[in-house]
Amino acid sequence: MIFTTRDSIGNPIVSEALPKIVEAKVPLAKIVRSDFSREQPVQVTFERLLKYHDRTPQIQIAVSSYSELITGTEMTVNTENEKAKKLLEEWIRATNFYDKFESLVTTVLITGNGILEKLDENNTEDVLEVDMATIIAKKRDISGNLEYYEHRTQNGQTDKLGEGKLGKFIEFNLTNYSRQAWGKSLFYSLAIPRTVGNRTTAPLIEIMWGIEDAMGAIILNNAYPITTITYPGASDTYLEKEATRWQRYKPGDKRVQKIKPEIEFFETTGNSKYTDYITHIEKSFELGTQFPHDIMTGDFTSRASSETTDNIVMKRVRGYQRYLSNKLKTELFDSILIQNGFDPDEVDLTIGFTTQNVVELEVGQVKDLVDSGLLTKNEGREWFRTNTGMELPDDEEIKANQDMANTVAMNAQDIKKEHINKFNLEEVKSVIPKKKRMCKMCKESQHSLCTKRGCQCQ
């Protein structure tokens, strides 16, 4: 850029402006933890989280349900460019990406993290999920930038995964806050030990295992209690023979004996009640897995209560879907489009899931739908009952109330008409003169011969 100025006597001075130097802004807080250079999963490894999942049915049902809700029936790829859409759909079909993605989502839910590897950085022909059970830590430089993943190999050694080729890897995190290195598992709070004073408690998962083991042991002990058989004063030879005979007995056998043995059973007492403690652990598992188990195992009331929490679960699911969609678009599908000569901005690619098509309606929108006839009044009232907590009657109840009101009104009209008719009849009777009684002679107009007996001719 050229600037023109003038000197003290008015002569023009032409000068060229120097380029402005802009310094890149760098955050001051580069290192936020003392072990920032090598970041391991906190308190529980990915391998242990996978073992917890495989051995605990309460966790398995939560993870599998969330995975199905997140992935839905199918992932949708939409774009205004038909060639780009066909390219991506063919790539998804050829690489069997849907199945790989569902597996990745399950891994992310279990471990809180997942890594997808592009088999070729410059030409993404296929992708493969990294086994999170082998991942040990992240290695960062002094500024906190990721250098590589430290992972365990088959021969027990460690290797630097992604060193110099981090562009081949896409990292997914279930939760990531406060600049933490790794995301947290869906059931992370159940999988970590806790310290109370000077005592460290086992993870809630292992406590649940212990409770189930104790419950099984109690039942088995009651079914097969420890039994002692005593023959007072018997010799060792006699006891050996009796022991052999007892081993041969089957249920229902009879025996003849001259010495009555003393038999004693050692079993747990049945009056110990731990139902409240077990219920507390069950509720802790529901909160820890963020999934209402009562919807499958509870009675009608608990299932209905769990179904009301379905909206909360679906909101979390849609949040995960938005994150996964943005991650796949920016770090995978945009790269595929660029490698095949498409501009991602012009293609206007969008990634979605079938369950994302659920629209959250507002009260005004529902009212408009009812007024337009797209929804019946009963459907509108059902929506208000479900989403606002309003206690509204349904059509049958309203119709019954209307029929009752109509019956009462009709009865009132009938009573009113009867009253009016009776009143009018009395009025007519008061106006019409009463007919006089007359004797036979008066009836024949011979009043001079009137008998005067009850005759009212006069």
C-alpha cells in the first residue's frame, strides 16, 4: 500500500507502508497438571473398564441401550451435490463403516474414549478402530501438544502410536471438561475406588459383585448346610463304617440303627434383612450408569416412572449424536471429499441420525396443530398431560361429563314444563265458571217444578 504526504513547503512525498506484523496469541496456561507430559487414565485403566463391562449385566444393558439409541437404525449423509453424496455412500458401503462406527460408539461409552485410525493419511481408503485396551497414556510436549499415544504391543513392550503421523488418528471423547486428557466412561463413578479418611473403599462395581456373591452363598448354604453327625461313645472303627454308610445314602433311603446319632445343621439365619441396602446399591447403579433399569425389571409403577425419565435420556443421546456428527464431518468425511476434489464448503455436507429427526414442539405449535385439525383435541390434551404435567381429562371423560350435564338440563326442562302446565291448568280452572248442578225439572227448563234438592238453578 502506497501513502502520499507533503513536506513543509507542500511538495508531495510518496512512501510505501511497511507490512504490519501480527503476533500469534498464545494462552498463558499451557500446563495445567504436573504430569501433563505423560497422561494416564485416572485411577482406572481402559482395560479394567472393559472387564467391568463384560462382567456386569447392569452395565451391559445401559451401554447397549445407549449405543442403540445413539446410532439409531442408520446414519444419514446429506449434501446438495449428488456426486459427493454417491461418493460418500459408496465409501461407507465398501468399508462397512456403519458396523465399525457402532462398535466405536460402544467402546467410547465403556472407556469414555475411542480412536479411529485412517489406514492411509493421504488417501482415506478405510478406517479401523484402535483397541483401547492397549492404550496406556498420552505423551505431550512441554507446551501440551500431543506427540503420540503410548500403547502396549503383543509381546508386552510399549510403542509410540501415531508419532509423526497424528493426522491418521481421530480421537473421540464421551466427556471432556477442565482440559482433562481423557474422557470419562459412562459408568466412571462406579468404577473408581473412593477414599474415606484413611480407608480406601472398593469401587461400587466390586461391592455389587461381593453382594451378589454373598447372596448366592447364603442361598447355597441354606440349601446345603454344614451338617455334623455325632455318635456318642462310638469307637473309631464304628464311625468309619457309619461315615461310609452316610456317603451312600440317597434321598428317601431308610436305615435301621441301634444308636441314635446327634445331627446338627449350621446355616445362616433367615431373619437378617438387607433389602434397604440392596435397594440403595441398585439405585446407585441406575445413577452411575445414567440409565433407568426399572424400565425393564420394575413393576408397572416403577416402569411408568422410568418412562418419564426417557426424555432426559434422549436429550443426552441427542447431545452425543451432535458431537459425533460434527467429529465425523470435520475429521473424516471432509478429508475424503478434499482427497477426491470436492470443496466441503460448497458441498454443504451434513451428518445425522434417524433419532435426531424428533422435533421438540412448543405449546403454541401444539395449539396451532389442534386448531388446524392435524391433531385431535384428545391428542392435544395427551401432549399437554405428557409434556407439561397438566391434569386434563380425555375425550371419553369429557363426553361422559357432557352427557351428564345434558341429562340434568333435560330433566330440569321437563320439571319446568310440568310445573308450567300445572300452573296454567289451575289458572284456566279459576277463569272457567263451574257448571251448576240442576235437578231433572230444571234441566228441562221447568223451574217452577224445581225440587230444590241440591239444585243450583237459581
